[in-house]
Amino acid sequence: MIFPMNAPMFDLLVLSVTAKEDAYGYQLSQIIKKVSNTKDSTLYPVLKRLQEQGFLTVYDQSYQGRNRRYYQITEAGRQHCQMLSEDWKLYRDAIDLIVRTGGMNYE
């Protein structure tokens, strides 16, 4: 996709995924790659920031003899995800209106 990813969009995607189930970093990166050309290394600073802001917690779990770091959403993360989702819907609807009408009916 050619549209750029910004910090709020990364946050929304990561929090939306982890709101459904805990996820590990590589898993998250593969999901986000479906809508973005970002590198795996781009995701880890986002995860660290979300953790520092109290939106995610982290735990390690053994998988095939190696540890995987799982990210789990917090209640504050759920609230932040809800706010981002509402903002995204407003933004998406405004963009869709301009695309459909050429902005002529924009109010």
C-alpha cells in the first residue's frame, strides 16, 4: 500500500490486535505488513512506547525451546484503542465523503 503509517495508526493496529488476543512481536509485524511496507524493526519502538505509556504489558513464554515476548493490552490500552477507533472512523468517513463527492458536499 502506498499510504504512509503514522504513530496513531500503528497504535490503533497494535492495540486492536492485542485487544483480541495476546500477540508476539513477529506475529504483530506480519499482521501490520498486510497494510504497510514497514520493516519489522519499525514495530519494536512502537511496542516499547505503548508499554511505557501503560497501554501494553509484556511477558515471556517458551515456544519450541525459545522465549517469545508476548504483548497484552491493559485496561488503559483498551480505552486508548477505543478513542483511536472513534477518531479513525471520523477520519475515514471524512476521506470517503471527499472521494465520493469531490468535496462538494462536505460540511
